[in-house]
Amino acid sequence: MTKPTANIHPDAKLGKNVTADPFATIYQDVEVGDGSWIGPNVILMSGTRIGKNCKIFPGAVISGDPQDLKYDGEYTTTVIGDNTTIREFVTVNKGTKAKGKTLIGNNCLLMSYVHVAHDCEVKDHAILGSYAGLAGEVEVDNWAIVSPGSLVHQFVRIGTHVMIQGGSKVTKDVPPYVLAGREPLAFTGINSIGLRRRNINNDIIYAIQEVYRIIYQRGLNISDALDFIDVNLPASNERDEIVLFIRESKRGIIKGYFDGEDKD
């Protein structure tokens, strides 16, 4: 259902049972999946791809041009998965020739005033709190939570099941399963509460904790810690994911705040 005051380009493709509320603007080269709701004063610019059963709240602007001086008008897109909610005044910029698209996954929540810059990839079930900002080419993995007011430097990677403290400045990669807080941002433990809420059993949680004890509390440099983990800890999906994430890090990972014991 589209309201008479919605401005919809005749070439836009709207699925079944899509609602576009008053003063929503939907440009040419936009696709909206079945059952999605486009709220009042939302702007879906060219290159927007919205999945099924999404909710886009008033004032959001999707697929605006990248705020990148290297952008030269090349054709790029913004792709948003199914069942994702985008709250008031969120801005999501389209990609550049670097990656060609900005991606938001399935079942994500972007709270009010979030900004997602060009070529970011936010995977499934991620949550970005109000006023969080992602600079260009940031990667946020499945189930990660970037709490309100956090600022994420370009090219940073945030691992799966991570939770980042509100108001943080994220300038280094944050490896999987951790809690990150303090100033400057540091490892403060693993996200055990979040993992239990997602039915991860205690044996797996304890194994993840042991990996991070070696990385952050043994006094080893990162390379030696990873080699020690490979040799001495049993292989598992979680162990291997952590090790691979850190080995592939180009920016380096956040530091720990303890050396044998909490220095608080």
C-alpha cells in the first residue's frame, strides 16, 4: 500500500504488501522486498536493495552517495537483507569501486542516527546502537553489538559475538567473542552472557576463555601466543576462528588491560 503523498519512481520495484507512508521518496533503480514498511519521509536513493519484511523508520536515508573524495560517480549499490529494522534518521551510504556495495545483513537492528559509510559490511543479527558511526570499509560480523555513541575507524573489523562499550573509539580490530571497553579500548573479558543467551554451552565458553588467557595474560607476543594455541589447545571452530581472525588482521587487535592480573 502506498500513500498518495509518497513519491515513488515508476521504475522502482516494490514487492507484495509493501507500505510506503506519506512523503516517502523512492528513486529509480530501487527494489523493496515483500512485506517491508517504508516510513514517512524515508528516502531510498538509486541503488537501494531492501529485503523482505524490513522496517525503515522516518527520516532514514539509504544509498546516498559515499562521503569519499575518491568516489567518481561509479555505479554501486546498498544491499539490506531480510527482517532488518532501520530506525529514525539512519544514513547508509552506497559503495565505491573499492567493493561496489555496502551490505547490511538479515535480522539486523540499526538504532536511531546510526551512520554506515561506504563499502561497510554488517552481517546477520548485528546491532548498532544509537549514534554509532562506521567509517568506510568497516566489517561487523554476525551477532556483534556496537553500543551507542561508538566511533569505528575505517577498515576496522569487529568479530562475531563481540560487544563494544558505549561511547568507544574503535581504532583496532576487535577479535571474536570478546567484551571491549575502557579508554583506550581494550579487551575486558569474553561476552559470556551474550554467548549463553545464544545457547553456546559452557564447555565452549571455557575453551574461548582459555584462548584469550594465552593471548592476553601469558606475557607472550601475539605471534608466539597464536603458535602456542595451535600446538597446545584442542582444535575447534571457535579456536580456529579466533586465530585466523588475528592472523589476518591488518590494523592489529585491541590490547589487553592486564598483565597477570587486573590493573584497575
